[in-house]
Amino acid sequence: MHEFRLRTERRSHVLDITQRVRDAVEGERGSGVLVYVPHTTAGVTVNEHADPAVARDFETALERIVDDGWPWEHVEPGEENAPTHVRAALMGPSVVIPLHDDGTLALGTWQGIFFCEFDGPRDRSVHVSVLR
């Protein structure tokens, strides 16, 4: 397993991590790559990475879909993050990307891998495993 760390800059922050995943599995062979986020207030997804506005749209949309102002029951002083758990659950903690025979990620032309922060800014980790 490979692990890399990143720092998010905003409460909601969607970061393109495609190159970091490519670097983590460079030279390896297998059937696919599992990208896993070991956090309950963050997730990972695959979507368009040609236009950075797509990531910002995800941030805005998820904040609107799961509003901070609801009467949340999970409220701990200093950790008012109930909506961030729900946003993370909507994105999910992992994705699997197939590998080509040459070891490259089998992403579509416009696809990228995104780390999705919902309770930042924080230091986070991403686990990357080649599936054999």
C-alpha cells in the first residue's frame, strides 16, 4: 500500500489528486487501483478534471444539498460537523480505477481522481493499493 498526505485549505475543498495516484503506482502491474480515504468527513470521486470549475461546483452543490443550518443531532462543542459526515457519505470513501496492461490508469479522456474535503482545513491521508 502507498500513502500520501495532503493539506486542504477550505472547509469544503475538492482537490485533483490524479497525478499523485499515478506517481504512487508508477511501474506497478495489476488489474486496478484502489484509492481509499480513511476519514469520516472526506471522500473521493472520479469526475471531469479538464476544467477546475467542476471541483468548485461540487463544493457548492454539496453544501447546498446538505445544508449546515439543519437541526442536526450530532453536535459536539467545537466539532459542529454533522453535515460534513453526510457530504462525505454521498461521495464515498473509495474508488477503483482499472489499470491498462502497461500499468497506466484506465481513466477516460476527461476523467480525474478527486479528494473531497468537507471539514477542513486539515491534514489528510490517501491510501493507494494496486489490486492484483
